[in-house]
Amino acid sequence: MNKIMVEHHPDQAHLDALGVSRWPTWSKEVSQFPWSFGEQEIAYILEGQVTVIPDGGEPVSFGKGDLVTFPAGLRCTWHVQQPLRKHYQLG
């Protein structure tokens, strides 16, 4: 996988199977910043609205209730449009 994958509003059974509720959380205020992923990250968005623009790629938007997978090696710019709070898992 070499692109951001967004699963809009997955069902609770899928989230439970992944153990999302036990993942750590991370928050970020409205902002814009560069980021690179050293390893794959899966995030479940609890609050907020974000657009991520991969270097040389098309913008990907996601928000509350979405499950997002970021591939290892991704370099991008985050545009946090509404304060973000997410569960995440690396690896």
C-alpha cells in the first residue's frame, strides 16, 4: 500500500476487533505542519476535520468517525481544520 486509505464510519464490530478503544490518543489544535510516517499508522478519528496532502499527491480529507491508514514512508502536510483527537496504532 502506498496511499492513504480512509474507511468512512466503520461498524463497531470492526473497531472492536481492532481493539481501537485500547489504543493511545493524540490531539492537535487547528494548524498546518509537515509530517512523515516512519512506519504504518492506523488512526480512528474521535473529533475534528483534517486534510492531508501527500508530497506530490492529491489531498485526502477525513473526520470524526473515520478509520484512516497511513503507509510507512509517507511524507505529507497536515491541515487540521477542526481540533483533532484520534486513537492511533503504529506498526
